[in-house]
Amino acid sequence: MNSFPSHIVIAPIMLPLLTGALLLFFDERQRFAKAMISLVSCCALLLVAITLFQQVNSTVNTEVAAVVSTGVYLLGNWPAPFGIVLVADRLSALMLLLTSLLAIPALIYSLAKWHKSGAHFHSLFHLMLMGINGAFLTGDLFNLFVFFEVMLAASYGLLLHGSGQLRVKAGLHYIAINLVSALCFLIGVSMIYGVTGTLNMGDLAQRIPALQPDQRMLLETGAAVLGVAFLVKAGMWPLNFWLPSTYSAASAPVGGLFAIMSKVGIYVIARLSFLLFGSTAGESAGFGHDALLYGGIATIVFGAIGVLASQALGRLAGFSVLVSSGTLLAAMGTGNATVAAGALFYLVSSTLTISAFFMLIELVERGQDAGANVLAVTMEAYGDGEEDDEEDEMGVTMPATMAVLGTCFAACGILLAGLPPLSGFIAKFSILSAILNPSGLGANDSIPALSWWIVFLIVFSGFSALISMTRAGIRTFWASIEGTVPRVLVIEIAPVMALLGLTLLMTIQAGPVMRYMEETARILDLPESYIQGVISAPRATSPEEEARP
């Protein structure tokens, strides 16, 4: 364990696993106790994620010290590549922290009513967290499959939570798609193992450059099949037709947590692309980058058209996930670490925004579900009251609840569109700047036509989000003068405001956050640091071994 506190790396997996198992022993009538245990566990998980984040961020900015920022945990004390390995580096710690920051607001939101709408909500919630965290930490492909399936199995139950015809229909489609995806995962992993004899990611990165041409063909075929499984989860076109309907059918807190699930696919693709097929992969260097680039472009186009065409807010949010995934895939497909740094900033900002948006949608539609428009203003405010009161009216009265909901909705629109001054603008600007200046500012690079197309589509996707959100806002908040103010609890609106507040914090602290992303992308582009950290990780010594001369 490289300068990490003992067992801290496995804590993000064990904590939700033990919590989920413990909550199974509580009766469903003991909702308060289950809710408190669940909330305390999520807060503890956030503290663990912050500790890991601080540990990996403690290294100095040199290539030699990059390995210090990698914490390796050897399960069973078996050395790599023979045993199971968990690896915490800057990228995985960032994703763990993001997951924890999403989990707490989603859980708090669910305590208003959704955790009572079905059995074992809290256990499924924590088992899904376990699968997500395990996927971010694992250092080998087989256990990546295990954690992937744990995450998916829990997500099946959460998607169906609350029942209803739409959820059942979307859930059946979701299960069928992911079973096919799991089959592709197993086929790809089997082919890779048959060629290389290992599934440890660090060991794979060492062996790939030395493969013979016939072996390399089988390896790349296996990697392509494996990539299909992750691209289904990431939502790349044409593998993403299931996603908008599925995500929009989920309950609000589940949709808020699902915002991180597509990023699990993005994370794995980024990890394997830079580690296994980076600059040190010999003849396989850059394998799959073109597919990611063109697939990302197609996904942006499909998502932007879907955003423009969406009338329901849930589907708008679902297509926004696709736009986010397409932007990230295209950025990763460039193979440029500077573009990847901006993409990481965008990943965090868009995930926080979409999670908040999924939870906000239920609140702004609550009045409509009751048969009225969510904007409730008095008739007197429009001059339809007594004539004696007309002189006293100074304007339209908007209830405080609607003012808060409208402000949050506007913030989501600004973030999704990438308009200044919030973090969505900073993220897109950093991506566009890196695409147009691949060698840095002032390098006078020749810019290929494809780069201009990426720039155009990113701007177009933001313009599409602006049009769609403006249209939805007018229809939702301004179209009618009749309606009732929706009943919104503090524990429902507070999580939305907290997530949007985090995007504001990212805006204020854009400099330090971007420096972290740049260093993360730089180290991600140096597979030697990851390989050295995993392969040379020392075994733990017992007191008896330490006492020996």
C-alpha cells in the first residue's frame, strides 16, 4: 500500500456492502431506522472518498512521483497479477467522490416518499453504490465484470421501484439490453485472456506491446467486443435507444443516481483506452480512438436532435445524458490529454447538473400532475379581481416555492446549454480550446476539418439545450395563469439546490479544479505510472515476518 492508510482503498466497497446486508434484517415498518442507518453510511462513504481524494492529490507534479498517487490494495495479500487488486489513483478517486456527492442528495430526496414505495429500497441503493465503487477501483477485467453485474442487478430493482406500467416496460427492455451487454463482456474478456493469459490491467498493458500479429488481431477483436458492452452503458449511438425511456421512467431519486451510471462506461473506456492502447501499446497504440471519435460525434447529433424533439421533461433529461456521453466519447477519441482534462471537468459538471435536473423534474411537474400548471399566481395579479384593488397591484405575484423552482430550472438550463458564467460554460470552453489548440495556445497548429465539426456540434448541442429548456420553461412556468402551487418539502428541494451549489462551487474554484483535471489527464496518459504502481505493490508483512532478521 503506497503511503495509504490501511484498508482505506477497500472501504468504499465494504461500507455499502455491509450496510446493504445489514438493512435486509430490518422490517419494512422500521423505515426511520433504516433511513438513518442508510444516511449515516452515505455520509461515512463521503468521508472515505474525501480521504482517498486527498491522498491521491498529495503527490507533487513530476512524472517520477506520479506513482506515489496510486494506492494499491492486494486482496488476500497475493501479489499482482496473481491476486485481486484494487487501485485508487486520481481518476478513480475523482469518480468515487462524485458518486458519494450524488448518493447523499438522492438518498435525502427519497426520504420524502420514494423509500416507502417498495421493498428493500435502501439495500438496493447501497448495493448499487458498491457495484459502482467497485467498478472504479478494480484493477482487473474479471472483477470489473463482477462489480458491473452487481451494479446492474441493483439497478434493475431500483428502476422497478414504485411499480407502474411504464417502469415495468422500461425495466424489461433495460434488463434484456444489459443481458446482451453482459454476454459481450464475457466474450471479450475470454478472448483477451486466451491471447494474453492475464486479466490484470497493469499486466495487460505490459504484455500488449510484445504480442505477435496473429495474437494482436485476436486481442483487438476481443477488445472491440468488450468495448460494445461499455458503449451500451455509456450510451453511444446506435446502442443508446433504450436510455432516454429507461432513465425517464425511473423515480426521481433513482434517476438522480442513474446519472452516474453512464459515466461508469465512460470511465472504463477512458481507463482502457489510455492504459492498454495508449502511446506505449506498440502497434496497437490508438486502437479504437477513431470509433470513439466518430461514435461520439454521431451520439452528439442524435442526442441534440432528441433534446430538440422532446416534449416531456423526463425525455429531455434522458437525451441530455446522451449529449453528455457523446461529448465525452468524442473528447476521449481525440487521444489528446489536454482535451481529456476539459472532458473530465465537463464530466463532473454535467453529471451534477443532470442528477439535479432529474430530481427537479418531479417537483415542477407535480402541479401539472394534479391537473393544473405549476405556475400559480392569483387572478388579482392579472387584474381580474375587484376594480378597487387594481391600483394596488404592482405586478405579477409569484409564490416563493415557484421562485425557487424557477431559479433551479433556469440554472439547469444554463448549465446544460453551456452558457456563462456557470461551470458548464467553463467545461465546454476548455474542451473547445484544447481541440482548436492541440499543442497549446500560440502553437499555430493546423486544425483539421473534423475538429471544426466537433466544435460546431458541441456548440449546436448547447444551442439545442437552450431552445428546448426555454420552450419547456415557458410552457411550464408562464403558459397558464391557472394552477396550484405544488407542495414541495425541504428535503426535496434542498438536494437539488445542493447539487447546483456544487456546480457554482466548481465555477468559483475553476482554477484549482482544472489543475486537478489536467494533472489527472497527464497521469492517465502515462500508463507506466499505473503499471509500476500495480506490479511493484509490496505485500503486507505480518508481525512475525517483521521480527525476523
